[in-house]
Amino acid sequence: MNLKTFPMLTVLSLTALVSCNDEESDTSEPSAETRKVESNYPLDTCVVSDEKLGSMGEPFIITHEGTEVRFCCDSCVPKFKKDPAKYLAKLKTR
């Protein structure tokens, strides 16, 4: 083996090992606390657009004055912040 290629092969091998370890951590089960929070959210739609949560990728989640609020995407957040009471009412009626 050529001495010039040995360091490159070593780096590539280590990179492959690190990548495999990252993939394993992504497949872990959510904690019981996470599952509980998910199941307690009263809506399956965005409070602003009424689009189904998850229809545009992972829901965007914020906490407003101690209340978790979920959106279909991050572009709904500025609309929410203009009149939070209007949208928070949707959470309270469910």
C-alpha cells in the first residue's frame, strides 16, 4: 500500500463509522414524556392556516406564555404573533 493513500483511507474509514453511529441515534424511540406531550395536544391542524399538522413536514412548535402552539410551518408564526388571543382561542375550544 502506498504511504500517501493510507491516511486518506483511515479518514474515510473513521468518517463511515461516525456516520453509522449518527444514524443509530436518529432511530431511537421518543421518550415517554415526549409521547405524552404529543398525545395531549388538542388539535391536529395548524391554529393559523387550519392545514393538517405534518402536511408540510414536521410541525413548527413554539411556547407562548406557557402554552404549546403548533403550526404547519414557520411562516404561520408571525401571523400568530400579530393576534395570539385569536388563535389561542382555538386551543381552548377543543
